[in-house]
Amino acid sequence: MDDEPDATTFDLVLKNIPIFLCNTAKHYLFIQEIINDLPRYLAGGIGGFTNC
């Protein structure tokens, strides 16, 4: 990044918060799958959540 030319790390998932909710790559992929399906569940209204 231009504002961090001496950084020795890389923000792979582009999260700008100090807490990361995943301990492993497997956990991250699981959470990402839930996030990817969220619009479909929300579009179904209350039934979208009960028919999971």
C-alpha cells in the first residue's frame, strides 16, 4: 500500500477491523459460504431462515 511502504504483512481478506473471527482457513471458508448465501436467505423473508 502506498501509505504503508514498509509493511511486512499483507491484508489477504481486506478486513479493516482489529479482530478476525476465524482461527483457520477452513473456518474462514465456512463463514464465507454463509455470507455468500445470505442474500438468498434474506430474499426469502422469515421463511428463508426457517427452511434452512
